Amino acid sequence: MNLNSLKPAKGSTKTAKRIGRGEGSGRGGTSTKGHKGAQSRSGYSRKAGFEGGQMPLYRRVPKSGFKNFNRVEYTPINLSTLQHLVDSKGVTVVDMDVLKANGLAGKNELVKILGKGILTSKLEVKVHAFSQKAMQAIEAQGGVAVKL
């Protein structure tokens, strides 16, 4: 077997329609595009979502709600996660660098500490936001909660 003897499997390929090659071919004249109208012209391209003049789907379906582009999205981290960091890594100061290094927050993310779980260690936590319960729990253990 050589590269020059390779062929596609029998019946797997079709010959292309030779459009616009004279009346005798059966596909001359209008070249299978019908008579007149936008789709028969050169340069025609249908807009995305165009349904032939019928009311398009994106206009038929009712819309609801809105997206507030001023919303500030925080990555939530619970007290139980902080306690796990202390137990497994021996961390005493939790800041953005520690959270990034442990895969808990991304480079440009804002972080909020939430109050789920129990904190039993004294910690210094430096992040963007705290829930009231989380701040009370950190300070109850003698720790410090600093907002960036």
C-alpha cells in the first residue's frame, strides 16, 4: 500500500453539483436559485435569526427580568474552610495571596467571608468583605478581620 493508492471507501463520497455550466447540464440559467428575490442575488447573506419575514423566535418569546451590571459579585468562603486551612496548612494570616495559592479565589476576584461553620483558631483575615456573623466569630476567637 502506498500513499498514491489510497482511496475513500466506495459510496462514501459524492461528486459536487456543477452549477451554472449551461442549460444542457440541467443546472444552468438560474443556477438552482429560483427567479429573482434576495437569495438569487450575488452578495446575499441572511441575517442571523432571520425567518423569512415571520416574527423571529427571539421576538416571539417573552422576556422577563434584567441583569444589574452594577452588581458586585463576591466569591464566598465559609469559616469552616478557613478552619480547614488552619488545620491542614497551619495558616495564621489569611489574605488574598493565601487564598489564591490554595485555589480558593482567582486573581481578580473579590472575596467575602461567610459565617457557616465553626472557627476555633485565632486568625488575622484580610479580604474584601465579611458577613456580620463571620466577623463576630473571628473576633470572638481573638482574631482580626480587616477589610481591603
